[in-house]
Amino acid sequence: MTQAFILGAGLGTRLRPLTDQLPKPLVPLFHRPLAGWTLRACMDAGIRRFAINTHHLPAAWEGFASEGADLSLFHEPVLLDTGGGLANIRSWVGGESLLIHNGDIFSTLDLKALIAAHQASGLPATLAMRSGGGEKRVALDESLTRVTDVRHLLGVSKGTHVFSGIYCVNPEFIDLIPQGEVVSVIPAFVELAQQGLLGALVMDEGHWLDLGDRASYLEAHRTLALDMAIHPDAIVEDGAIVEDSVVGPGAVIGRGAVVRQSVVWPGCRVGPGADLADCIVCSSVPATGRHRSADL
């Protein structure tokens, strides 16, 4: 499998005001856009060809790339939802299978294992599942290899596992989705599950984080160790204190400022003497004064 579709068109309403600055998949996680981590994980699994759908702040995607990646952007003036977005890239997909990855997910799941399981199954689609860490809205059979219900729409079960937002499909899966319509991918999942043709692989090893809201975004920076917390290109002036925080490249922490359990985006500034805790500094306006649990 050499191609992947990254869902990047969501509005990111739960992450506002961060997503007033950038589309959700471009919000930085340890100095790199979230979509950049996804791209790297996919490339480590052998994928080189990528499609990304866009909607909110599409110009922000200009210049987004990774060395060795063939990247195509598909702008949606009207949001097509998860199914419509996939149907919209039907001609790009061609006759090859592909991996699909939600744009607001960070994971270290073994994508090679998912791809291998999908290819071995011969099924139209295979979903990466988790035993916990989110809402259990997908039911699996006793073998844990087939989906029997999704969102209780078939009346079989309210759910036994968490859908990771990562899955593999063959081209025939896209044929189940109406072309040119605003539609979720869920009806196609339900149709296959009803026929016993929706595969699953339980993947509980590694990190899997939905960074869709502020709390989960901050928690990811506190629990992961993906890079140096203070980027070498950041400037921390004399007398400033930075504790349990992530400071991006080009960011400046002013003289005498105190920054605790916070995230300062690349290029942002914390003014001299500022006192921040549990904050996200993400705008072009320098953060000044005393703030707690604020987005600045």
C-alpha cells in the first residue's frame, strides 16, 4: 500500500481559538504540525502518495510538505463530510487500496500491521480499533476481526471497542459512497457490517490520542516526549522561568516571565514579566500580564 488520504477539512470548533489561526491538522504538536506526524508515520509504513482535503483556511496548507512525499490537496468549498470527501478523490485513488487517517489524531500505532491485516483479509475495509480510551461505538465479533455493528444502527450491540479514525480500504469500498453528496462514511461501514464484510484489527499498543479539544491538546504535550520541550531556536531571556512547558522555534520568552504547564507556538512571544500557567500562546499578539487556563 503506497497511498493515503488524510482528512484535513474539519472546522476544529472544539479547538477554537487555536483553529482561528490554523486548520486543526496544522496545529503544532511539539514544533511540528499534527499532519506532519501523520505523514511521517505513513511514510515509515511505505506510503509515499498522499491526498489531503481542505476547507477551513486552505491557504495555510501552502508550503506544507514532507521530503519524499507526493502530496495532492483537494479543496472542498462546501464540506463533504467523511464519506463525501473520500468519494471526491475517487479518480485520484485509481485502482489501488489506500489508508485513511483522521487529521486530528496522533498515534504511534503499527500502520504496517494494519496494512498487512487488511491485505490478508481480502475484505473491502479494515478498521483499526482500540479497547479503550474513547467512546465504544463499534461492536466486534468474538474473534475481534469483524465489525458487527456501528453506533447500534443494526441493533446488535451498543459497542465493544473504540474506532481509532484510521482504516484501510480497497477501491470497491468507495463505490458504496454516493458521488457528489455530503455524506458520512458511516452508512458504508454499516452496509458492510450487515454483510459481515467489515474487518477490524484491535491495536492497543502505542499511543493513540484524539487532539480535538483544548484539554487533550495540552495533555499530549505533558505526557508525550516527541522532541525537545524548548526548541533550540527559541529564545528564553534572562530571568525567565519555563517549567513543564513546550516552546516552539522562533518563540521568545521575555525577561522575567514565568511560563508553567503551557504551550508557546512557533514565532509567538511572551512579554517581559508575564505570568502564565496552563496557557496556549498562539496569536501574533505578545502575551502579557497574568493568565490561568487561557488561550492567548
